[in-house]
Amino acid sequence: MALKRIDTGDGRDALAAVAVAVAAGERPPRTAHATAVRYLLQLLAEKAPGNSVEVRVPPFGAAQVIQGPRHTRGTPPNVVEMDPETWIALATGAQAWDDALAAGRISASGVRADLAAVLPVRP
């Protein structure tokens, strides 16, 4: 079953709610945080469709992206995983891929597991 598509307005509202909470030094509301992460994963999947890399942002979501060989069973050969805060920063352009990778905020394995060319997904 496919997940319901997140409306652009709802996604932007969730991103704004997360930004306000973070700026105030507070923890974002869980529903807004989850929606923001999933919305940005949705934008990434639209920008870089495919099935060769799995991007995981626990506990909120995952997406398969980037053209290439498709995996069908078990752990995919190309996996990128990070926390929600890092994902939002990367996807919105607040942080660069190389900086987050160097800081150890991203776990990336596989020859296609470099998302620098497809980030940010929104300016």
C-alpha cells in the first residue's frame, strides 16, 4: 500500500512549525516533525526517482531513490541513514552533505550512497 502524498501546504506548514520550535530552543511537535521529514523525503523521491539507494530517517520515514540497480530482498546495497534534524538541515540547504558526513551525522554505505548531487531538495 502506498503512503498518502503530503500536500505542499501541509509540508511547508510542518517545516515552519519545526523551524519555529528549533529557533526557540524547543523540541518540535512530534506530528510536525514527522510530517516535515516525510515531506522532504517525498520531495527527494520526486527529484531523484529510483530504487538503488534507501534513505532512512528513523523513526519517521524512509525512501528509495536514485536510478540504478534495484534490490528486492534484505538490506539494500546502498543505504543512507541519519537523524531527523540532520535530514531537515540537509534537505533544506541549512547544512552541506560533506559537512554532515565529516561530523559523523550521516551513516552512508554503498557506491551510490552520496546524496550531495541531489540536495537540497528545496531552497
